[in-house]
Amino acid sequence: MPLRFDAALADVLQKLSDMGTLAEHMVENVILTLTQRNPDLLQSIYDDEKKMDGLQLEIDDKTVEMIGVFTPVAADLRLLLMIPRISGALERIGDQTESICHRVQHMLTVEPLKPLVDLPRMAEIARQMLRLSLKAFSERSTEHAVEILRMDVEVDRIYAHLTDELIGHMERDAQDIGRALDLMMITRAVERVGDQAVNIVEATVYAVGGKDVRHMHLEKADPGAPLPV
């Protein structure tokens, strides 16, 4: 593959890295806004989401152009096919974070329904999943894939627990319904952030070894066993 391909690929990968950095900061900042009840970071989150949209368009256009111009094969083609999948996952994280922002803006106008303990912990796990998944892709490594998938199981467990708890609030007192619904939608959005981190690591496994593991339940695998790549 010519040097021009390497330069073009480096440019695309840098843009993807920039998207990942924005996504991680957005998740961190929106949870800080919620837990500290401080709206000062909201505008920066909206600004970052617009930047992510622009980067996704640039990445997708460049990737299609590279496939057409360079006609890559094998590992290079797998990598180029997975880049738009990963940029799409990151863009959806931006969308989920923006959705949380809308809910947070409303929540800051009313008294908190309950102390926030499980939700920030869930969000931190999801953010760690995102960071690890991006690290795995950057290093073309599947080392942390099973760990990330097991973290997703914990995020799902917290999500189910919080949903049950919030439904209980609504059943006990109709005046709690609005605030409980806001928290439920935020909890669901955080859970989706974890799902997108899983999508990134599954794309990485495919890019590295050509194995599609989207439905293989790797979180149940032996941590010391090699992945099927």
C-alpha cells in the first residue's frame, strides 16, 4: 500500500481519536453537571456534540474515498470498514449525552428526587468502558475485550436496579412521576453509552482478526482464554 494510503489513514484515525476524546469529555461533564447541579458545562457539551457530527461526516467521506482510490484488501479493508462503525458509535454517544443534557436542564429547576449514588457509579463504569474500547482500537488489541463486556453486564445490572427503584417511587407518589421519569431517561441513556462502547470493541475484534463476535456472549468467557480471532 503506498505512502499516500498511510498518510490518509493516519489523518482518519486522528479524527476518530478526536471524536473519542470529545465523547469521553461529554459523558464526564454531563454527569458532573447533574451531580453538582451546576449548568455551566452544558453549553460546552452542546458545542462538542456539533464538533462530533462534523468529524463523523469527514471520517465517513474520507473512508469511502480511500476504499475507492486504494482498493485495500484483507486487514486494511477490514480496518476501513470498521472505522465508520466506530465513528457511528461515538456519534450516538454524543446524541445520548445531548439527550441527558435536556433532562438535566429540567432537573436543575426542581428539588432532587433522591441522592445520586448508583447513577454516577454507572456512568463512571460506562466512561471507563468507552476509554478502554478506544484504547483497544488504537492499539489494535483485543486484550481488554472480555473485561469491557463484563463491565457492560454490571452497567445493565445497575440500570435494572435503578429502573425498579424509580418505578417504585412513581407507584408510591404520583408527584414523583416527572422527576422519576427524568432520572429513568438519563439512566437509559447512560446504559446506551455502555452499549456503544461494546460496539466499538466488537468492531475492534473484527478489524484485528476478521471474526464477527457481536452475538457470541464473550462476557461469559474465561478471562484467560484467547478470543476467537
